[in-house]
Amino acid sequence: MSLSLAAVLAESAACRPDHPAVVCESEEVTYRSLWEQARQYASVLRSRGIGPGDRVALLMSNTPHFPRVYFGALALGATVVPLHALLKADEIAYALRDSGAVALVCAAPLLGEGRPAAETAGVPVLTVLADDDCAGPRLDALAEGAVPVGTYHPCEPDDVALVLYTSGTTGRPKGAMLTHLNVTMNITVSMLSPFGFRADDVLLGVLPLFHTFGQLCGMGVCFRAGGTMVLMPGFDAPRALELMVTHRCTVFMGVPTMYIALLDAVGRSGRRPRLDRAFSGGSALPVTVLEEFEEVFGCPIYEGYGLTETSPVVAYNQPAWPRRPGTVGRPVWGVDVGIARPDVEGRIELVPPNEIGEVVIRGHNVMAGYLNRPEATAEVMVDGWFRSGDLGLKDEEGCLTLVDRKKDMVLRNGYNVYPREIEEVLMRHPAVAQVAVVGVPDTTHGEEVCAVVIAAAGAAPGPGLAAELVAWSRQRMAAYKYPRRVEFVDALPVGASGKVLKRDLVAWLGA
């Protein structure tokens, strides 16, 4: 039996050869052209000794070269290792060594960090988007005259297609090994539901392709359906509105910070794309933002949940059932979600409905393990379940509500305080534009609850507003929950995927 992730592009190229696969700036690439170019890239990589099982690292932002290299390497049976485009040289070198990469394909604008990293790790570099040969061997230039490989290499379903590095919130990043079966199944299942992606859909591809949400839910699902991805090099809310209007985008996928920025931008520009549906993931979407976006843009937002280790989709609000704002819906087809006692180690002990515990997952989407980390794999793979590190609860109908990350939970006076609950309350205050709640060390209470707030336009951040927000919270939640400390910032620290980096906030507050 054989199965290859490369078939996601190859089959759409066979079925819809002249349909646009990618639009970026003034460039439009059809499925026929994209698959031929990917096979030309594969030919060049093969001429350099790369073959089945080899690991090829990618250091690239959102450009049509990304799918060319990605599917070109997959066509050879190689394993693709996409790296975060904002990593520094030492971090890149670590990933190259840890993954055993045999080559790094680096976009020219990222060579400042990529080249020294590759030299440190002893890995050869191929470039794209370079202006001259001084940058090194130019994969894109060499591919133009290359004879494409005939088709994709047959892989076993359990062969590793991707190594995706986690964000490293607990020590060094770990490489999650995703098999061809993991990824092709998750793409196909989520294409049908929740995304309901059709061949005539047009997606704004603003999420970074090196991240699992943009790469698999965005590019993977879009290509599997034979749709069109309008690619943005980086997120800019006014430009995103313009592109969605110009290209008549039907689908938007984003993280909560993007939805907040789009609402702000549409208030100034007045341009409203005629979206059919939108999908949110990455972190909790405040219900107030969901409600306002739906009112302004006239389309539903479906919120869901996934992890790098689960290929990534686990659960989503889906069209088959009524949407439940504030929840992440039901598990997708073929995936089981349980709630386990978080303080029990070495075994999974499930709890009854409506009881908070650790979200555990099993199904076709769960990774093969962490590369070179048998101990770390054993910690999270228990009794056939993957321990997510997230806290949540399931109701009697199987609908999943996320409470928080185990590591983000605040322990105040021995009571568990869940930041998301406090954030939802504060987001309903008219003076709050964005908020992140964290725990800070406290000699009396162990940890104290602190709200870090971006004030809404027209509000006056300062001691007066801080006291008002504390009083607002105190009236609306239990005494052990409400924040005693409020700090104001102009912007929250976010990663490339748009998640708020709470560990950076904790470090800043403790400085």
C-alpha cells in the first residue's frame, strides 16, 4: 500500500490543470504549472543526491516558491522540515542538526540568519529569490531548465512526510513527526467538514505557510479541493481587505488578532469583502469579537482547535450542528477527544461530562512521535491517547470547551484560575480593545492575576481605568478570580502565527 502527501497537488493538477492554484501579487500559477514546477524542483534536488527519507529544511515566508519546494521534496519521497521564518541563526542551526537535514532551501531575504546557521550545522544551502549567483546555488533558476521528474515516489502510509517543530514553550523545540497518513487524512477530513472547501472557493492565504494552520488547513485543504489561494507575504489588515475584495475571496482563515485588526481596518476603509465563511484557530477567539465580525462582515465564524502534533485539526464548530460560540465544537470525523484527570501521571483516567480536565486525543491525526525524543514521546502518548496539555471540558453532546493551557493556569491561594474566563469578561468592557491575562509570582497568594490591556480608542489608560477594570471584574466573577493588577501596553507580543506570547508578558512583568 502506498500513500503520498504529494498527491494533494498532483491529483488537482490532473483534475483542474488550468484552474488558478496560487495568486500572489501579479503572478497567477495554474495547477498544471505548479505541479510541473514542483517536479522540476524535485529534479534539481535529486541531482544533488536527495531521495526518499532524506530531510529537506525550508526557511521561507509566503511565496509561490514555498509550495514548489514543499511538493517537490515530497515528490522525491523526502521529508519536509518547514522552519519558522523569524528564527535566529542559533535556533535554525539547532533545528537543522536535530532533524538531520541534508539541505536547507532558504529564501534570499532570510539568508542573513539561514546561511550562518547552515554553515554551523554543516548543511548545504540552496536559495530562491536571489538576484545573483553570489547567494549560492539558485534552486529556482536551476529548475527552470530542468526536466521534471515523472511522478511522485510511492511512500508507505506510516512514512514521515513532515517534521514540524513545536514552539518550544517548555525547553528546546521538539520535532513532531507527521506521517503521510496523518496529514492526507486530516486534510481530506477537514476539507469536507468543518471547512466545506469546494473547487470554486477562493482563500486568502495570509497565515504563514511554515505554520501548521496556514500550511495544512490553508494550503493543504485548498489544494486538495482544487481551489485558489490568494497568497499574502505577511498580514496587513487594510491590504487583506483590498485583496479579499479584488479577488472575491469566499473563505478567510485567521487567528484572533487578525480578526481584531480586520474589524479596526474595515471601520476606516469601509471595504467589506463578501465572504461566505471564516475560520478561527490558534488561540481563543473572544465571543465579543466573533459577534462583531459576524455583524460587520455578514458571514459566520467557525472556531476550532488543533495542535502541531495532531496534523493539526482536532475539533471544530461544523455546519452539521448549530454553532456554539465560546466552544471549539465537536471532534472531526475519525478523531476521539476525552477529558482526563490532569494530576494523574502514567495512565489516562477519564472524567464525566462537564468536569474540567486535560484534553486527550486519539485518531488518525495523532503524530508518530517526537523526533529523537523517546522520553518526551512517552510522556504525551499514554494508553493510546495524546496528552495535549490543554484544559477543557466536554458536555453531554460531545461539544468541547477549552479552558486554558495547563501551564497558563494561575494558581491563586490554592484555587485554579483560568485566564480565558477572565479575558472573556474584560473584553466586554467598552474601554478594552485586547487583553491577555497571566499569573505573576506573589509572596502572599503564590500567584496573582494580572490583566495586560490594550485600551480601546478614546479610552485613557492609567490608574483610573485600571481601578475601573478591577471593579468591573470583581462584580462579575468570584473573589479568587478577578485581576488585582492591570497593566496597559500599546501592543501585545505575538508570534508569527498570531498567538499572544504569554511567557514574554510574564517575563516583562517580572523584570
